[in-house]
Amino acid sequence: MASNADNLKRGFEAFGQGDLDAASETWADDLRWDGTNDERMPLGGRIEGKDAIKQALAGLGEIFETFSVTPDEFHDSDGTVIVLGHSEAKAKETGKEIQWPWVQVWRFTDGKATEVLALADTFELAKALGYAE
């Protein structure tokens, strides 16, 4: 049986290929995503349910001309996987290109992701999206 970290690695690869169905194979239907506190930021606030999270991820294409997610490290322990990574994007509205670090804490129950805490450098995002200077 694959580890939770192995399943997440496959999910990130599938997301990078634009396959949200494959990316979300190990997500519980009632997965909860807690993003940054500023709901103006992509994936900010709380998003509940696998389908709503997939819809929010699909919506990144409306905000960014290009967007990539690169997980750099996976730390797997007792049903929790911490992923350290970075993203690169070009904002559609401002044309600004940015790179920012992020950390995600994934919690699993019986091999299914049930919670995600996703933290990112929101100031860099806000500058690129025209919310801050």
C-alpha cells in the first residue's frame, strides 16, 4: 500500500498535468481546505468539500496566465503529511510574474485526505494581483 506522501506526490504530478480527477483520487468527499485568512487570495479562506476545492483549483486559470506548483519536500508522520514547496505564476490582470513559498499540512484518515492547511506568502501574491504595492 502506498504511503500518504506517495499518494500526495502522485496527486501533485496529476495537478501539474491538469488532471484534477486524478489529483483528487485520495481526497475524502468532505475534505476541508483552510487557506490564507484573506479570501481575496486564490484558495483563501475555508473551502469545504472535494468538488468545491476542485472548482477553486480549476479557477486558478482565470487568475493566472501561467501557474505551477512544485512540492520540494514531503514529511510523513502518523497520518499527517507536511509539504514544503513553491509556486510560480504570471497574473493575468497585472502581467506580473511571481514566485512564492508555501507549506501545506495534510491530514489523512484511512488513506483519504480529510483536512488541508495551506499557508503561502500572501504579500507576494497580493503585489502580483494588484492588491498591494
